[in-house]
Amino acid sequence: MQFKTLGSSGLSVSTLCLGTMTYGVQTPQDDAFAQMDMAVAAGINFFDTAEMYPVNPITPETQGDSERIVGAWFKRSGKRRDVILATKHSGNGVSHVRDGADISSASVRSAVEGSLKRLGTDYIDLYQLHWPNRGSYMFRQNWTYDPSHQDKQATLQHMADTLGALQAEVDRGTIRHFGLSNESAWGTTKWCDVATGVGGPRVVSIQNEYSLLCRLYDTDLAEVSVNEVVALIPFSPLAAGLLTGKYQNGAIPKGSRMDINGTLGGRKTDRAFQAVAAYQKVAQDHGLDLAHMALAWSVQRPFVASSIFGATTVEQLAHLLKCADLVLDQEVLDAIDAAHHAHPMPY
């Protein structure tokens, strides 16, 4: 297993991060326990979850179950100190989490306390804001994104107030570091600037979607990562399973994400399947497994600290872990770039 430093945090994280968003719905507790055992045995020291997980579907009845399962595993295994733990504070739009209210300075403490209770721990290594109150262009919203309604001064005041609440949690010892998710280049830079001004915790990471099929991060945000020392921890590096090849030629495996929600959150397009076919050819030409190649490519990007991947089953996890030490050579990287140029942003 390879390791990198998570932004300016000083934390050394495995370049593969175990995602837990299926725990409690698609992945029952016993299977989740087996996955976490397997991941740690393989050298993974970084787990990611969120107070609203599991997803597919998101329901009031299951909200928080992923954190509860991770917490139950900590209790059973005694390995809390072996894991760098990340979770997230949900924002507006999820009606059953704080009635869909915005993230605010008033919501931070109760959200942190809720996560600590479910996780059975007294501290969170990386506490992330799941998405900005003002909106995000993630999740295919980039095609219609319109920031013209935003109130800059209100946003900056929100950042200052929230950083004050987060600093109070740092002072209490309940969180160690602060990260963002589904943020923009402007938003990330302003969080950094405001933290400098008010003395709140500085952003160490950003969790945005990033894969061979979704490369929005490659320009402005990559520059932010380098100059502000904010590491990317990509989610969906396998494009919700598209980059395993399992959905090619009309296949929809029973119990898979596409079987459950149909469109893969808007990722299911004709152009996506064409792009996957192009990357399949690159992998085949170089004797590689497509999923292994996609994960290794993500890990090798210079602004990435750790790529968050998930598996519904233990068997899937065992297969994906085989890429832990894979390093792609320049010939493969050049072929990947050529496929990207031919099939940019297919969804």
C-alpha cells in the first residue's frame, strides 16, 4: 500500500480510502465488518463515511446507519486508533437531516455530537462539509449551474461563523482537521482566506467527484490544490461502477447500483459507454484490469492524496485491492490521455 500526506494536515493516509456509503442497505453489517477487516489487513488506514449514509436509497429510517456500523466495528475490533476517520456534515436538501436546513455555526456542534455517538468515538480525524449552502455544480449540475443568485458577503460571513464553530470543536478535541466536499475553486480559496483572517481551522482536503469520466478538477481546482496545499480525495473514481465494465453491452447486474437507481445519478449516457469502451481497450492493450487501471490513474494524479472507493461485496473489495501497488507507466498514461481527448466529459 502507498501513502501520501493529506494536504497540510500532516496525516499520512493510504492512497486508497474505504468508502462506506453502502453499509446498512446494499451491504449488511456482517459483510461490512468483513470488508473493514480486509481493508485494514491490506494496509488501508483511511475510512470515509457521512451522517446521511447509506444511500441508494437515502431514507429517514436508515440515515446514520453507515456511521453506526463503522462504530460497531471499532468496538468489536478495537482498531479505532489504526484508522484515520473522515465523516461529513450534511447540508440543505436532505429533508430528514435537521429538516433540510443549511450548514451553520449553530448546527456544527449537534452534528459532530451525533456523529461521535454513532461512531462510538471521541474524535473525528477529518470533518467535512458535505456541500456548500450556496449550491454546487457537482452531480451533473454543471450543465445548468448559475451562481448569479449568490450573495458574496453572506457567504463570507457564513464561512467565518462556521469556522468559529469548527475551531471550537478543534479546541474541544472532537475534530482534528477540516475538509470540504463538492466545492468550487472560488469557494475553496475563500474558505482558506477566511480561515487566515479569523484564525479558524484551515481546509486540508476537498472531496469532489473525479474519475476518468469526470475530470472537472483538472484545471482551476488542481491549481487551488497545489497553491493552497489542499489535497483532493476523489469520490466515485470508478464512476459509480461504469469503470469496472460491468454495465457494458446493456448488462445490469442484479443488486447493482444501476439496478437500484437506473441512471447512476445521471451518469448513464450513450457517450459514457463509448468512453468506457475506449478505456477498456487501453487496459486490454496493456494487460491491465479496467478497474485497477482507473483506480491507479486516480492515485497517481499529483493533487490526489487518497481515492475513495467502495464495494458492495467482499468479493468486489478483494478484487479492487489487487491494484494497491499498481503504478501506471508513461505509455499507459499517454494512451489514457488520448482516450480522454476523444471522449471528454461523457456525462
